[in-house]
Amino acid sequence: MKRTTRATRMEVQVKLLFFEFQTTDKGAWYESPREVAMALAWGKRKEELLGWLRVAMERKLTARERQCLTMHYFENRTYVEIGQVTGSNPSSAWRAVDRAIVKLRKAALADTSWQRKKEWPNRMR
């Protein structure tokens, strides 16, 4: 029995013939042209939505709400960390983020420019 070390315990022996039968169109990381097109379309749509969000944040939120929302959702900080940065309690940071979300939801309901201009393609089948 072969003795394994901590560094080699996850190694797997694969015969070279295994790789000869792997094709580029059936591999684990292969994406069809349709999948690539859908991913690019989603990237453009995401860019449009983030642009709308940036404008709405500038127009509708206070500087503190904007700061707290940005730190929580874009920098993945906890409410405790946000409170330390802003010099307030974590509950105050939570309230600022909550108020910002409520304001942005109201803005999204009032402004329909962010909604899809044409139908989104069906999910991949």
C-alpha cells in the first residue's frame, strides 16, 4: 500500500488515454455560442441596471445612506464595520441601509426607464 502524506492525499492518478478522448466541444468549461451570446447580453443589461442604480442613488439618497448602502452591498461589509467607519452604532447603519432600500424601491416603481425594452431570451434548455 502506497503511503500518502498530507500534501499528496488528494492526488488522483489519471491515465494519459483519458485526455486523448476529451474534445473541446464537450469539455467541462465549454460554452456554446448561444450561451456566450446570452452571457454577453446579460452583461450589457447588468451595465444598464447599474447605471440606473447609480443615478437613482445620487438623486434619491442622502450621502450617509449612499455611503452605508455602498459599503454593505458593494464592499460586503458588515453593519458593525459600517458603524465603525461612520462612527455610529451598527443598528444606525442598518437603519440607513434599510431606508435607502425603501427609497430605491419607490424610485424603481415610479421610474420605468430601467425596465426591459425588449423581451429577455428564454432560459437555456
